[in-house]
Amino acid sequence: MAKVPKNLKFPSELRLDLVSQDWVVIATGRARRPETFKQEKKVLQGAFEENCPFCQIQGQENPALIFVRGRYFPFKSWQEIPENWTLMVIPNKYPAFLPSPDLNETEEGGIYKKMNAVGFHEVVITRDHRKQMALFSLGEIKEVFDAYQERYLCLMKEKFVNHISIFHNHGREVGASIAHPHSQIITTPLIDVDLRGSILRAKEYFEKEKDCIYCRMNSWEIKNRERVVFENKEFMAVCPFASKMAFQVIISPKKHLSMFEEITEEEKLQLAEAFQIILGKIYKGLNDPPYNFYLHSAPCDGKDHSYYHWHWTILPKTSIWAGFEIGARMEISTIEPERAAEYLREQ
């Protein structure tokens, strides 16, 4: 056995994510200064307005929802769509899922299972080709959450919809194949692995502690304050203790809420404020990096998930996964979340 030197200083710290039970590596020994994470300023990638399919909207499928400056606009045909529309939800022209009551579950060789990719795949488009969400007004961001909620409430009624995934990709590096700002909504009969694991852990914790694991963490973060980036009356934004990526931020309700679709008008306004502040800080502090954000909410499968706590996760792309991260499924972050939170607070 190798001799261990006295006063050994470890170059990294392992931290446990209470919900996923994944360990992450916080590489304190080769930690970077927060400002070194700033991205190089990029020219907008992708099609310009005259070639953008979301600017030439008449070539798309019939809309499912239209807003004009925060107000729902009823319509029956393309001819009735107002020229001053500000947000539109349309079916994805190249969907990964299609609506159908027939899952057609089959087996192959007695070991493999497969079924039809049944579900809805929609795109939430905001009007301005060059104005990204980090630059939106409070009303513009709330309009986006209005659309998310409206489509969630509509889609969850279908029998083959058990899970609704809402996500937003900003930047080609994180999957935005079209430069025009947009989010996506995908429904599936299955619950994704990450959410399923979170639900299971939340249930186990509730049965043992008679408390919500997310509420417990939120209470500690509010008391400790090191990792809190922003808070208002209803929501808090935190760089989590076991951040999977540098500058990861989780925005969650302060009170225990399980289902995003039940959000009130006042809560949506407060959530919009939290997003406006956090996306603005990321835009300024990291020089407009690529990022993803996504929702985790209790599934709409008819089961009781009242122990769960819905939240949004924002993941700026500040590094590239290499062999260790992919093979070991253990991320390495080169900045402590405490320093990341402090830096974002200052922006």
C-alpha cells in the first residue's frame, strides 16, 4: 500500500445528489475562476429570417395555440391568424412521436420489447427570430409559461399520455437545430428514467421522513444561503449542492407543489420573474452560453404523486463530457456551486 503523506490535500470533492443518488466530482484542486467560463461571443447560427421555417409560419402545420401579447387568440383557419401574433404552438413537422391509441406492444425473441412511439410532439415558437428568452420582458416570459400550461392541460387528457416533457434548447451545441427561439413539448406513454428515479427517491424519503425531500433541501438552502442565486415570494433559484454541470440552476416553488399544470396566474408571474432574472444573469455572466432547460413535474398517469415537488432545471453548457463522464456516469465540475452562485448573484 502506498504511503499516504501527512496533511494530504485532496484535489477534488465527491458530492451526493440526494434525489438521483448520483455522485458528482467537484474538482476544487483545478477549480477555475467564474469569469473564465464566459463563452466566446458567437454570430447567430442558423437560417436568417427569410429562410427560417418559423418565420415563414404559413408553411407549417395548423397551429394548436396562438397568443397575441399575452392573450389567447381563438381561430379556425390560417386565414384568421393575426399578423401581430407573438407566440404560436404548432405540431412538429418532423415528429419523433405520433398520436395514436395503439401502442402495439410486442416482443422479439422473448427478451426484447418494443412499441409504437405514440404521443404528441409540438413546438412553442416566439415571434422574434433574434430575440432569445434571456432578453424577454417579464410579460413575454409569462406568455411562454401560459402556453406551456395550456398545452399541458390539453394534452394530459389523452389516454396514451402519461408523461409530458417540456424543454428548451438554446444554441446549436445543445441541440437547437433551428436558430429561431423555440421550445418543444413531447408526450409519451412512458415516464423517462431520470424522472422515474426522482419520483421513486422522493416517495422513499417521504415514507421514511414524512417530509418532502425537495422541501427539506429548499429549507436548508434558504437557511444556509450560500447557493441561493435569487428568490421571490413563491420561487427560489439555487445552484444545487451536487451540481452536475458548472452553473446549473434549479428553480422550484418554495411551497410544496406536485403538478406544474396547476400553477396559478400569480405563481406564473413569479416564475417568469425568476426565469427572467436567472437567464439574464447567465447571459451576462457567461456571455450568452448555450443552455438547456427542462421541467420535471409529477406524471399525469392518474396515480398519486403528491410527495413529488415540481421544478425547472437550467443547464448552461460550460464543458464537454469526456471518457470518464460518459463511462462512469459521474460528472466533473471545475467550480464549486457556492462560487458559481456567488458569481451569478453579482451579475
